[in-house]
Amino acid sequence: MTPLPGAFTKPVASQHLGGMLAERNITLESDFYLERVEDGKLISYDEREVDFDLLVTVPVNMGSEYIGRSGLGDEFRHVPVDKHNFLSTKYDNIFALGDAAALPTSKAGSVAHFAVEVFADNFVDYVDGKPMSGAFDGHANCFIESGDGKGMLIDFNYDVEPLTGKYPLPGTGPFSLLKETSMNHWGKLMFKWIYWNILLPGRPMPVPTLMSMAGKNPVE
């Protein structure tokens, strides 16, 4: 069950993931807003009922309580900001990014990584009274484990749907976009080492911050 209209926020990825679920005989109940749990049933606000044996729930993604107390946040305790430079839409001395920001993109580690690379130079310029020249495009990529030693990789931004192709090197990869492959599964496993040894220490990573269209194909 999901409150989304499909298996993912982006329609193209939702279509592919929905197909993967159907192949595995997993039923997707979309637009399902959970109102209560009662007598072994999930009951939505529009009174749909779904029986369950094992219930695993994911709560609404909310920001920190102190954001709510401060008055800086919206109804979900996320700070409204300019989606390209992360400056608060209400205060000219506050920036927010990552999980704290109200951005129209995934709250994923890749988004935070790409966002901070744009933010760092912008912030220095802003403090120095210069125009902020960098603009974040909402770039996100995500490995999705699909079982049997395979995985899928999606790459998208604010305006561009996930596309087929290769990533991060055009035509070479080694990862395939919107396809289930063994290499994508190994990429997910390798990312653990990259996270601890490259991302957290702040070492340069040879992946473009903004989404590149090189080597990608429109989805038919």
C-alpha cells in the first residue's frame, strides 16, 4: 500500500517498478492513505480494507521537532527554500538542504551529496556579497535491489524523468539505467565502501553534480 499514485514518485520509474512487482505477484494498492489498523486489517480514509498477516509500516517523513518549534518549517517541519540555491524563502540569512529542506525531490543521500557540492561555493559567494552562480537541478540517482543478485539504477532530476542508458560513463557504464542487472547489484554493494572512504571524508568523486544527458535515451 502506498499513498503515491504508483510504485515511485516519477511515472516512468513507477511503471518499471510496478511491472517488477507484478512479475513477482506483489499487488500494489496505490493512493492508499492509512487511517487506522483494526482487527488484522488496514483501513484507508476512503474505507478500503486490506487484510494482512505481517504489517511493516513507514511513517510520514517529518522534519526535526526543533524546526517545527522554531516556526521555520511547513506542516511537515521542512524548511521552504529556493530549490536551486537552498536559501530560505522567508529569511535571507538561513539556508537548508538535505532532510531539512522542502525540496521537490527524493530525500536521498545522493540528493544531499549533489546538493552540498552546489551549496558550498554558493554559500561562500553569498557571504561575500556576490551573486550565487550555482544552481542545483534536483539530481538524484538510486540503486534499487530487485532480488536474485540483481538491481536497478535510476537517474533523474527536477525536470527529467529516469532514462535508459549507461551511468556514469556514456556508453560504457558500467551501470545500466532502468534495467535489472547483476552489475547494478554489485554497484549497490560497492557503494558502502565509497560512502565511508570517499563521501564522508569529503574526497572528490568523479561523478557529475548536475544530471548529464550524455549516453541516455528517452524512454519509449
